[in-house]
Amino acid sequence: MGRVLQLSPEEMRKLPRQLKAYSPWLANFQASKYSEVLELPGQYTGMSKPLPEYHVKISSFDENVLLMSSMRVPMRIIIRGDDEKEYKFLVKWGEDLRTDQRMEQMFTLMNSIYARSPLCTKASSVPSLDTYQVIPLSLRVGILQWVDSTQPLKDFINDSYRENETKCYGEARALYGKNENYTVAKKAKKRDVIKAYEEVVNKIPWDVLRRGLVRMSSSTEGFFSLRSAFAVSYAALCISQWLLGIGDRHCSNSLVSLKTGRVIGIDFGHHFESAVQFLPVPELMPFRLSPQIVNVFQPIGQVGMLKEIMVSALGALQESRHVLTAVLEAFVKEPTKDWLDFVQKQEGDTQDSKVELFSSKRIELLNDKLSDINPAYITLWAVSQNKFVAKQKAYENLKQAVLGDRGESVRASVGERGLSTHQQVDILLEQATDPNILGRSWIGWDPFL
Ligand SMILES: Nc1ncnc2c1ncn2[C@@H]1O[C@H](COP(=O)(O)OP(=O)(O)O)[C@@H](O)[C@H]1O
Ligand SMILES: [Mg+2]
């Protein structure tokens, strides 16, 4: 989730890759030599009555682990089941994974809403999200189901540069970095931000991500159907994640399925606008619709391919508003560690009354999104709470960027309430692609990609 210092490549290289270095007990475990049975995790879905006698049991653990180079260096382990199959899990520490578990539960609920709503079933494609099991073990450790044959969006893009283009990402990043202090933290004018941002975007070929999808397809028709799978999943993901205020949508927090072309969201530590409210460089866009993603849909444009699905998805969720808020209300009765950390950051302590206030505001935000609010006002509220920027000179500029200019942007030209689902989606698309917002974002988000 957050942005603490990462290990250097040198430090990463020195870490052991053998399970026994982390847990000799697990490394030595052999079901045949142990009197108790250990079930494979993740078989209690809560969706039906469990039948433990049919559950897969653990035979042993693979001796090797894979370390991920992201912030907390999560570790992938492989469990061998008594059904002769191998099961991969990611072990994560330093986080209360109940957050991710609840987000996945909300996604599962949204899937059932999408599948039932006539708004979705009558549309050309039914929105849906790929979900995975999350199993919290304690407040600091948990495991999640590894989704096979996927690649983080960042790596998927990286693999598509041509030989003579290997330097362009580094150059773009360096240029953005040079401008960053000026555009993000200082009182940069809209015109200058856009000019600087566009210069950076132009350093990268327009179609790198798109080439990845082309590479996966064996024919032109294949490309169109893969792109359509990408669009349907991504549009549903954007709407679902936006409703839950999920941020930190940098390119390593979305996975692309190498089998289907569908996009899968991961890592939900920033939720309920926390990436706008608490990060030093607030994430002002509702979801990631950066140039490489938009260009996947050329020449039709995102309007044709994404908008229709987003409108049907949001409309369906709005019809089921009461179910979604009821589930959220149940969650906030038992706040996660992240939730309490956010209250601590905002209020200075975690007295019950402050937790309650924080939680009821989050329920209100969800309700607003599921009613008729202008999405830009959600961001405006969250940025007004951000202690890093609210008292700075940059604040007025950020507010202006969020709302856009009257006459130029839809979000500035309509009021705070009374919007139709179509208008809400128009504004979401506009805000997510606004160069005056993208150009003021955290460099690690790769706003130019
Ligand atoms: N469910 C999953 N299936 C497959 N790969 C995953 C899954 N979750 C995470 N990963 C991989 O692990 C990396 C780090 O995971 P993430 O949850 O983002 O950790 P961090 O909190 O350290 O950023 C991801 O970029 C991705 O490569
Ligand atoms: Mg991550």
C-alpha cells in the first residue's frame, strides 16, 4: 500500500530463496509423518455449507519461494495438495489483510449484482470482476490466492518496448521528475502543467500497452476479442474500485491475465479516498485511465468501449444501493487496523466516537456515489482533509484542477448533486484523463504511462 522505502536490488539479491530460511517447520512438513491433517487454506468461502471431508489437504510445501520486489517483499509459496495439484499463495506481512478480504467480498457481491441486473444483462457485455481468495491469519500476516498466468500491468508494458525504445521510459521518468517539484508542490499554472506533462507523455511510444495485447493475439479478430475482454473487465474494475475509494492504482497494482486479457485489481491498502486524504501527493484521479490505457481503445476511443459498460455497472450498483451500504455498515462495526490507522492520522487518536464519525463519513461517501453526486466533489472533500496540502499554496491549484474550468469541463459546469449515472460516468472519465491532474501526480504512479 503506502510508499515507504523499498529494499535496494542489492539487498533483494541477498535474501534467501529457500522456504527453510523463513520457516524450517513448513519446509520440513510432510503430511505422512504428521498425525494431524492440515487443510489447504481458502476452502471456507462462506457462500455454501462447508464440507471439510471433501477439502483438499496439504501434503507438503515446495522448498523454493519467490520474493516479490514490491514494498513489503511479499513471498510466493507453493503448497502441494493431496490431490497431486500445486497451489500457489502469496504471503504478505505488515498489513491487516481483512481489508483486502472485505474488498474481495464486496467485489463478489458486485459480481452477483452485475449478473442479475437487467441494466447489465441487456447490454452488449455483462460487467464482471475476477476475484481471488484472501485469508487473513493475524492483524499483520495473511495469505492470498495467487492468480496464475498474470503479469503486473507495469511488466506487461515493459515487455513491449522495441529494442531501440529501451531508454524511453527512463527518459520520460527523469523528465517528469525534473518537473515534479514545480508542477506538484508549487503553484504551477494549468497551461504549464499540461505542456510539461504532454512533453513527458510524448517520450513514450503511444501504443506500448496495446502491442502487448497484439502480441497475445494470433489474428486481428483475436486482438479485438482480447481487447474487448480487457475493456469489460477494466471498466467494471474502475467503477467497482472507485465506489470503494480504492487508490494507489500504480501499474503494479493491476494484473493482466495472459490467458484472457482481463485486468485484475490487487492491493487495496488505500481505500475510501485515503490516497487523496493522506498521501503527500494526493491521487486526484478516480481511477487509472492514463495514456497507454486510453490508447488501447484507439481509434474508437474510451467513450465507446468503456463508457457503456461503466454506465451499466454503476447503474446496476445504484439500484442495489441498500445491499452495498448494509454490507459496508457491517464491516465498519469491526474496523480493520488500516481503518484505525486512518482515524489516528486524521483525529490524533482512536476513541470510539472518532472511529464512528470516520466510519459514518465513509458510508455517506458510498451513498453519495450511489446516488447522484458529482464525483469531483468527492475528491474535493478528500483533498480538503489532506494535511500535507490543505494549508499550502498548492491547495487552491489542486482544488481548481479537481473541479476543472467552467465552460471547459463537464464537472465544473454541473452542480454538486442531481446528476444522472451518465453524467457521473462522463465526469469520471474526464477527471481520470485530465492532463492538469495527471501532470500533478506522484511520479511512482507513472502518470505518463
Ligand atoms: N493475487 C495475486 N496473484 C498473482 N500475483 C500477485 C497477486 N497479488 C500480488 N501479486 C504479485 O505480487 C506483487 C506485489 O503484491 P502487492 O499486493 O501489490 O504487494 P505490496 O503491498 O508489497 O505492494 C504484485 O505486483 C504482483 O506481481
Ligand atoms: Mg502493491
